[in-house]
Amino acid sequence: MIKILKYNQNKSAYYSTICKVLIGLILTAFIVVLVTAAAIVFDGLNDEVQKSDMIVILGNRVEPDGNPSARLKSRLDKGIELYQQNTSPLILVSGGIGIEGFDESIVMKDYLIKHGIPNENIIPDGKGIDSFNTARNSKIIMDQKNISTVLVVSNYYHISRTRLALNKFGAKKVYSAHANYFELRDIYSIAREVVGYYYYYFIK
């Protein structure tokens, strides 16, 4: 009887220890996610605008009628604002073909031209299907044109991962500016960026 009681006590203590370890791991993961999310938001909202050789505007969804979505338009408007301030002589617009069937880079280029940006100062990248490919393609163009500095334009939550990707491809001087667009969906986007940042950092 005593042996059975001791066995049950040991078993209970074992499971109690396991539960404490699991709770500790969950709390640690939760804290890491919160701290990373806060860092991403802080980094994205604190623009570092410097004179650069090229502005890189990342693509986003195009509406079914072929116009830029509100989110994409905000990125383009920020790029136009920076160009008009003589921050950079070139703008690279990068995006792929979305489910709507439009090449984001062409839609972006057309929008810039309609707002006074000369055609010859716009470089379309139709193969920028995600941030990683945009970074890779941007670095290729940087090497081709002997460009050393770029200024990334996207939504604030997207800045950290984009800069990380560019750094991984060898771009050393990467500045940033966030688009003036905020929505409730940002909560989901920030959570996704936490995962995306660590994926780019450790795997890509």
C-alpha cells in the first residue's frame, strides 16, 4: 500500500513538473511574440529617410477594376511624396500577378506616371511575388546600376522584414518610410510579420 502511495505521489509530482515546464515555455513564447511585435511596430513607425539612390515600393493587392487597393495606393503616395522631395531619382515598383490577374508592378508604374513621375525614372519588377523576391530583384538592379543606398516604402509592419531580406542579399544601407495607412487588419498583419521575420532570419 505504501509503495502504491509513493508511486502515485511520484507520478503526480512528475506531471506537475511537466505542466510547470509547459506553462513556462508558453509564457516565454508569448513574451517573445509580444516583444517582437512591439519592436516591429516601433521600427516600422520610426522612419529613417535619407537621400538614396533608389526608392523601393513593395506591391500589394490590386482591385478587380485594375486600380491600386487603398493599401497599395498609400504606399505609392508615400513614394511620390519622397520623390517630389528629391529624396531619390529612381523608383522601383515591385509586385507579382495577383488573383485579380493584374501585374502589380505595371499598375503601380501607371499610377506613378499619372501622378507626374517620369516613365524613365520608374523601374518595374514584375517578379516581386513576395518580400524575399523583391529584395533579391532589388539587389540585382542595385548591382547593375551601381546603386549603394535604397529607401524602402511599405506599411509600417512590413518594414523590418523587408530590410532584413535586403540585408541578407547584401544591401548594407537600407532606409525606410512607412505608408500613412492604418486599419483593423493590421493586428493580423503584425502577428504574421512576427512569424515571417523569424522565418526570414533563421530559414531564408
